[in-house]
Amino acid sequence: MSLKTFSSRLFFNVLNRGVVASNKPLGARDAAARGYYNSGKLSDTGPGRATRVQVVDLRSDTVTKPGAAMRQAMAEAEVGDDVMGEDPTVNELQKIAAGMFGMEAALFVPSGTMSNLIAVMVHCWERGDEVIVGDLSHLHVYEQGGSAQLAGVHATTVTTLPDGTFDLEQLESKIRHGYPDPHYPRSRLVCVENTHNVQGGRVMPLHFLQQVRAMADKHGLSVHMDGARVMNAAVALGVSPSTILQHTHTVSVCLSKGLGAPVGTVLAGPQDFISRAVRCRKALGGGMRQAGILAAAGKLSLLEMVGRLEEDHRNAKTFAQALVDCDPPLFAVDMAAVETNILRFRLQEPTLSPSEFCARMAQVEEEEETALGQGIQVLMYPHFGNSVRAVWHLGVSSKDTQLAIQKMKFVASQFLKEKLRA
């Protein structure tokens, strides 16, 4: 076997492997507010394990795996040295993305966290500059404070409202007007998130984005969108991505969530912004060489995977309605808030915590196989505010959604029986 053949097989074997299993208990409710990424896939289905188990993984849309067409595109990708600007597949991906997003240029980077950090570094180029972010934004909560840790940029927060927006008067009150007074940082950037992860995949209204941009322009600030799931927002609104992004200066769009690529994010904006972003990417270790293997998957994501996001939205709504219709009524769901592929729902029974509910959904015993004809393991995360988070993606079909509904009903009925016996 040649070294090339061995390397290719090893690469695709690694891609095909799942997440390393963990049998640690799910975190308590207070930890769930910020720590649901710590929960792992449960490998043990419980005592008296069922032999026939169907797994429905609703932990995140990051668990998607590339399909046959995407793997073939990766294997056949034309490559070059991207740090030298010579990878044709990367260059084509960047051109496609820039056109789709209505931006002058784009840059392929390894991750959304790096992409957002690069955006902050370029917009806030002086140490001590300030970025204004929502207090529940992914950039503020789940990216390790990289803006401060690595870029020397101070963050001030506005209160994230239930729909993922924030109050514009509060936003304006957070803008510093004293520069160059040496006591204060200098406001440079406003960050918005679309769709909003923590608030359950909420879509930012176009008029809100328009008002944020107008305020930023008034005070000489830039607007960056963490658009990890902006394609979900575009599908939900029935508009092009550029219709949304006309209200921002820059955007970060993830390719490895609902769009199904294994790796990568695209950062887009003006040409001079991207030129400076290339330098920041290199400094952060994000300059990849023959990255066309990954960019080929990203191209397929943008060109062929956007339309199917509607299916994820429909499946999320189907499951949400089943929660509403559940007897006994254990769950509280705001159906108007179920706009895309992320569902947050609350438990109304005080003796059933989100952590226990998720554990019950993931555990399979012989009694379940007898009742349902098979074991069904549904993976979800406990979230903050006595809630549970579930995310639909290309790995969860309408049939899988029905399996998850069966398991939810079984868990609810079993809980009620135990409560009545107590």
C-alpha cells in the first residue's frame, strides 16, 4: 500500500469516527447554563440494556458527518498552498461565499471561534478598544473571553432579550463618547448573533439589524455578525443571505453545523478588512496549507445544503408540538419562538430536573424495548433556566424525530407511574 493511499484511508477513517463516549453524569442545572458542551455521549444505555437501540442525536448540529458526495469532493479536490494564496479550491470557496453574502471578499478559517476573534482583532486594532456584545451571546459566553485574553479588547454587555435582540436605548448608552479621555476604552464594534444560539435559534428581525447598523453608523462603530447559523435565518425569513448581511460590515458563517461540512468557517467583509484578517489568521495559527480538501466540503455546503435546512426547522416544530400535546403536561414550549432548528423547552414538573430528563431520554432498558419494540436513545443537553436544548440537523430525519417523540412519551408516562407509586 502506498503512503498516499494509507494517508487517505487514515484521514477518512478519522472523519467517520464518532465522539469519544463518556459515561459521566450530566451536569447539574447551575452548570448547564454555561457548561452544556461538557456533556458527552452516553455509551452505557443502562442496566438490563436493550439489544436493539436507535440513537437520535439532538445535542448539536455540530455532530453532522459528511456524506458520500462530500467525501468524494474532498478526495478529488484540487489543492495548493493556501498560505501562499495558491489553493484553487479555497480561492473558489471564498469567491462563492463573498458573492453569496454580498461582501467584497472572504476568508476560509478553521473555526467560528477563530473567525469571531479575528473579526474583533481587525475591527478593534488598538489594545484597550471595546466591543459591545449581548450578555448571552456565543462570543461572550462560549469563546473563552478570547477578545480580552488574546486581543486585549475589552467587552461591555447589553442585556439579551428573549428573542435574541437587545434594547437599542441600552445599546446607545453603552457607547463611549469620551475618547480620547484616558479613563475609558474606545467603542469600536457592535456584535450581533443570528440565529441566536442560547435563546433557541431565534432569527434577528431585519428592522432590528437595520436600526443597529444606523446607530453604529451614527457613532462611527462597525457591526459584526456572528452568523454561525445565518443560513438558517435566511431560510426561515425566505430571503437571501445578502439581504440580511447588508446591515453588517462583516460576518462569520459556519460551514460545519447545519450545512454539514466537517470543518471550517468563512469570514467575509470589505477587501481591506480581509487583507488584515489574513495576518490575524496567521498569527492565531489558522493558516492551513493544502486546505482545499476541507474547502471542497465547504463549497458543497454552500451550493447544495442550504435548501434542506427547512427540513430541520420543520422537524424541530414537529417535536415542539408533540411536547405541547404531551399527556401528562410536563413541558412548557413557546411555539412562536420555534423559528429554526434549535428548540428550548422547560419542564413544568418541579421533581423532574432538566438533567434527569436528559438522562432518562438517553438511557435504554429492556422494559422500553418491550413497550416500543426497540430501544431509543435520544441525546439532548440540559440548559439554563430549567430548560432543555435540542438541535435538529441533517443527521436527524423526520423518522428519527418520530422516534424521539415516542421516547419522550415513554419517559413522560414512566415518570407519571413512578410519581403515582411514590
